[in-house]
Amino acid sequence: MIDARGSAGQAQLAKRLTELEGPVVVVLPDDLAMRSDLTLPDTARRSLDQVLDVEIERLTPFKSTDVALTREIHAAAGGQIRVELTIVPRARIEALIAPLRAAGITIDHVVADHASIERATDRSLIGPPTGPSKRRGSGIPALATIALAAIAIVSPFLEQERRIEGLDAQRDMQRPRVEAVMRLARQVEQLEARDARLRDFAENRAAMTLLLEETTRVLPDDTWLVQYQYGAETLTLEGRSAAATALIDVLTASPWFNDVRFRAPVNRDPISGADRFRLSAKVSPR
């Protein structure tokens, strides 16, 4: 294994590779690839490429065309298959191997880990090499592996995972405070609603008392009520009076009442001789 750190290392590597015959395999840093297991129905084999495109865009922040992948298919119980995926952004691969190609090194395969070296042809993340190679054969087949693990590159998958973990930790830390604030907000809302009900009750009670006092003040002594009803800013009175027709003027003269009218014909009570009346008035203190 040859360490390809720095331009000097790459120049040394290019010189050594010209003396060897055989495929050149680049082993990516350990943290660059994302691995995932999918369990799919066996019938998914027929359209596995399309299924994997969808899963890649669901599992990663990349489009399926922007990543390179390898897959291992294993039979599973219940008519299913298990697909082991290794996914790497193409841009990251290119950023790693471009300096090597610039140094005249022809890359045959790129694999995600050392365990894949022996099966580099099946597990390569790039297509076959193009263009002339500067290697010359010595008659002895060889396998040259280039270790890139020392190159300081942080996988975007790990960055995203770390950000998510950090946000989760902050959320968990703030959860008790948020719940306490929400409890206080609910208590304040309940107290405000209760206070509003009490104010309405107090105001309505005071208003009703004043309204009753005004009604009692203006009605003649020869008038008595059998029904007193207030709602929707309208007062409805029903009772007996010696002269019911005079009540319209009496109530209208009050600063509390307007639009005073009878709601039913005035009838004479044959027993008492008083007028039976039912009238209404709009209440709007002036």
C-alpha cells in the first residue's frame, strides 16, 4: 500500500505505478460513504434501479444522478430481499482522484473500504478507465491500492447527521422549558377567560340594576308588570296599566329608551278594568 498524501507522495506513487501491471484501486476514507440496508419485496428485482433512485433521494440530500453506489443483494425470509447499499457523492470521489489523474495515474477502480479491494471490479464506484495509461508491465501482475484515508474530508452525510444530532440534543434540552412555558400560557389564558367572565357578570349585573331602577322610576304608579325581559339591547315589558297608551310617551321621554312600541294589541281586562299591554323598547342610555 502506498500513501498518497501531498504532491511528493503522488509523484512517488505515479513513478511506482509505472513499474507495475494490474489494476489500480483507490480506497476512500472511512467516513466518506453512507451505508444503508433496505428490505424490499422480491418482485422489486425487476425494477430495482428505479426503486433505488427513489430511496437514495429519500435517504440522502442528493439526487440519484449525483451519487455513485454499489449494492449487494441477499435473499430474506417471507419473499423479500435485503439490499446493502454503499453511497458516495460523485463530486467527493472526483475531488479525491482528480489530483492522482493529474499526476498521470490511471485509476481503475474506487472502493469504499479495504474489504472491497479483492472484489474491486464488482464494487467499484467509478466506470472503467478511459485514455492511455502510463504504466508499463513487468510481466508480473500486481494490485496497487492507494490509501486516501489521511485526506481530511468530512462526509456530507456525517455533517448532516451531526447537525441533526445537535439539533435533537438542543430540542431535548429545551423541551422542559418549552413545556413549562406552554403550561403557564394555558394558565394565563384560563385566568384571562375567567376574569373576562367575571367582568361581564359584574358589568351586566350593574347595568341590569340601573335599568330596573330607571324602568321603575318612569312607570306610573298605576302600572304593574307580570313580565320583565331584557336581551339583545331590547327590553320587553308585559303587564297592566290604567292607561297603557300613555306608556309609549312615558318610556320615550327617558334617556334610556327609544323605539318604544307595542308588541300586541292593548286589551281591557274585564275584571280589573286595566289595560293589558305588551311592549318593547330599545335600550341605549344617552
